[in-house]
Amino acid sequence: MASADQVKALIRSHSEGDDSQFYSVAMQVAARAARSGQTKVAQELRDLVDAAKSASGSGAKRLERPVPVVQPRGDLAGLLAVSYPARRLGDLVVDAEVQEGLTRVLTEQRQQERLREHGFEPVHSLLLVGPPGTGKTLSASVLAGELKLPLFLIRLEALITKYMGETASKLRAIFDAADTTRGVYLFDEVDALAGDRGSSNDVGEIRRVLNSFLQFLEQDRSSSLIVAATNHPQLLDRAVFRRFGIVIDYPMPGPEIARDVIRNHLTTVNTQGLNWKRVDEAAQGLSHAEVALACAQAAKQTILTKAPRLTTVVLVAALDERRRTNRG
């Protein structure tokens, strides 16, 4: 009944999540069956396609369907790096406001059909700002892990070329990909792409690329999450902030958050007897990532020296070394 090419086309369109192509090929199979005299089978196929279309509604089916394992192809292969994070919100140690912002995004994403029934769109673009090492990139992994979506990291070094027209074209390809393949799309260090248009050393072509980026953000109606992160929000054009559905500010960790980071990274060693006041003082001013690195260093030293427990002296020394490294 169905030709080999049609079977392959059905499998390909299903794996890529292309409903319209899948239905089109299915109707071709039905027409082929009708021409060969199998009228009952042809009608059954048409009825199945009609029922599937009705069930899918206006995009609901795409949101419920498990996201297939995908790898960027063609031009996108050089622009996107894909991963499938298993991170969860509990893996992220951040302050209450950051946690609240991420929880809001997850809630709206998970209940987007309910919002649309009342005429509202879920948040689907986030701008994460704050110093290096405060959890911005990890947050993108957490969002992907919680929503069971692939994480696509945009390779800015491949995106931004000396031919600005090519950059705008590549940007369009990325937003087209976000429309066809649901995922979390991360523009890390976005200030390289979205710097202030009023900068004195700016040129017209760069401004046009920024305008294209802002236009794509404003027009995006995909079911994907667009996430941008920057360590230097002061470099961003002010219009960028208005284009994102939510802006989340990542501060340096206070004593309580730093303690949580330390506890999370020292679960495999004995930490009884730590002088937390001295540890708090040593961790002050360090980012989440720097504290985590210091913990790993202190824990490895404890394990390799076969010490019965991690001492305050060892942990404080590791934290102080991270501070010296940071200043150097």
C-alpha cells in the first residue's frame, strides 16, 4: 500500500516532530490505497488523520509530545551545541528571588495551555544578569532538565562574523529552529551580540544586527524558551531589557547561600567541627562557582591525606586561594 519512500517520509517527519508533513504523507498513502481499490482502508486512514488533527488542536499536541533526541544539522551544526541536562531545581543554590523567578517560568511553561485559554501567553524569554559564577548558565540547564527539553547553546563565535548580513541570516536560522524544535536556547554572554546601539565605537552594520535580534525576540511565538545571560548588563542596549518576558538578577551569595553551596559540595566528607564563622568570612565576596571549586579542592586534600575530617584550616585556605586567584 505505502511505498518505501512514503514509509521513510512518515518516520522522518514523526522523528522531527513535523506534524503537517506527517499528515500530508499519510494522506498520500490514503490516496494510493484508494487508487488501488482499497477504499475501506483509504477511508480509515483519512478518518485517523482527521481525528489526529482535531486532537492536536492549535499546537497542543506538539507541547505534549516527548521531545526527540535531536542533533543540529547543516548550517545549524556549527551554530548550536546540544545537550540533555538532568539537572533539577533542587540542584541550584540561589537566593529566594532567583528561585521565585525560575519557579514562575516553570509553572507558566507547564500550564501554558491553561493560560492561553484565558488569552495569555506564558513567559518564554528570560534575561539572566549578574557576576560570573553565580548560576546563570546552570539555571538554563535546570530549566531544560525540569521541562525535559534539549538545551541548545548558541555558539556566538560562529554566529558573529565580519559579514553582518551573514550574522542576521544565522540569527534567523536559530529562531526558525526554536520554532520547529522545542528546547531551551541559550545566548550566553549576549552582550557580545546586543551591545548598546549608542556606543561611540559602534558601526551601522552592528546596529542592524542588534535590531534584527530585537525584532526576532519580539516576533518569536515558538513554544521554546529563549534564555540570554550576561555578566555585564551595563553594556546591553536598554531596548534588550524590554524584549524579554522576565529579567532575573543573580547577586553574589550571602553567608546563608554560601553555606548551602559548601554543604552541597562536601556531602562525601566529614565536616563536623567546622568553625562556620571563619568559613563565612573566608567565603565572603566569592561567587557560587568559586566556593564550589574551593570545596572540591579542600575535599580532595582531605581524602588524599586520609584525614578523618575536613578541618576549618584546610577549607579556609582553599577559599583564600580562590580569592587570590580571582584578584590575580
